[in-house]
Amino acid sequence: MTIQQFASQRLAFDIDGVAVDIATLHRDGDKAPILFLHGFGSTKEDYADIVLHTAFDGHPFIAYDAPGCGETDCSDLGRVSINLLLQTALRVLAHYRVDRFHLVGHSMGGLTALLLASQLGERVLSFTDIEGNIAPEDCFLSRQIVDYPASDADVFFDAFIARTRHAPAYASALYAASLRHKVRAGAVRGIFRSMVELSDHGQLMDKFLALPCRKMFMYGEQNAGLSYLAHIQQHGVRLSTVPHCGHFPMYSNPLFMWGEIADFVS
């Protein structure tokens, strides 16, 4: 008989008139819980392997598919945005009665996590930001909604997938291969436009540096040219450079990623 190391659950919420049916993975434990927020084009399963790493024994965790992504259903894909993702995270935390917790977010999930941490303050024990948006230059994926406009959602998404497939970065083709299965085309425009707007005008760097919790910024070695790395390090942010990696540590170098998160959380 297979022993389940995590449980699956669906959570139904109404968020500002949008009905969402959230697909989650979670487990219980007696240590501080960890909330994982996945990136655009990824799913909760990016983090299911936490149960195989003994460094996390005893830590409860929660991972779920954001509205418009994975197995989660959403009644109005046109309403999906970073704000809806933020409100979803708050509802999930409330459902599981999570008080203080460690926070991990990748890319789109890192941006959502930053806004969540900024709102919750001392409730966040630590924040591992995996290439989440904190400056305008981080919109290399989402800004394509501006640089390659298309009125039809499917036409834009097809072209986005084709460009991503041939990008000269680790795991790009692997990532592109599953995009159609992991994201609804109707949710892409709202997600990308809100990411660009927040990155350009949301004072994200100020919010990030002002967080009272411990902070780690993880990035692939192919992105070591990000202009702000020395700046955030000078302000006490721990930097983690993932070898043999671009934007996707969970695909290119998961053992290194898990080791760094475990060390930081502990």
C-alpha cells in the first residue's frame, strides 16, 4: 500500500464576485509551516518533492494552483490578476488557520508573495524569493504582452510559447512544452499586464527591502547580470546563485534549490 506523504484538497471561494475552486497539496506537522506560490506556467507540483527531503521533516506545507492555472477552476479568467492571486493566498492561509509561516515564491508567485509579505508583516518568518519581480527589468516574460500585442488570447499565447521554446536559457524548451496544459490562455493578459504595471509603478524594491523578515533572493547563474543584486545584498538580503540554471531552478537544478531553501528556513 502506498503511504500518502501529502494530501490533496479543493477549496471553493468567492473573491470579489469571482468563483474559484482551488486545487491544493498540503501536509501537517509541528514546525512552522511553509507556503509555496508557483510561477507563471508552473503548478503546485513544483514543490511536491519537499516530502522527499528530510531537512523539511516536521514542517507543514501548502502549495496550490493559482486561479487560471493547473487544476484550479476560475469562473472569470478575464479577472485574473496579481491582485486576485494575492486575495487567493490570503483566503488559503485563513482556511488552513496559518498564523506565522515561511514563504517561498517563484516569478509570478514571488511577486504575489512580496505583496503578501508586505501586507502581513511579522507573520512572515522568512521569504525566499526565486526570481520574483522586484524591478522593471524582471518583466522579460510578462512584458511580451506589451512588446508583442495581439487581440486574440490564443494567438498571443501560441506566439509566446514559440518564442519561449527557442529562448537560449536552461529549461526554456521544457517549460514551453507544458504551458498549454498549465495555463488558460484567457488568464494570460490580466496576469501579464498586472505584473508589468506593478513592476514599473508598484515600488516593489522599496516594499522588498522594507520587509521585516529574513530575505533570500535566488536566481539562476544565467541571470547574474541583474542590476540590483549588489544593492539588495548591501541591504541584508541573502543571495543564492543557482548553477547551471536560468529562470527555473525547480527544473534545472532542484537539488541545489531545495538545499538552499532548507538551509535558509532552518
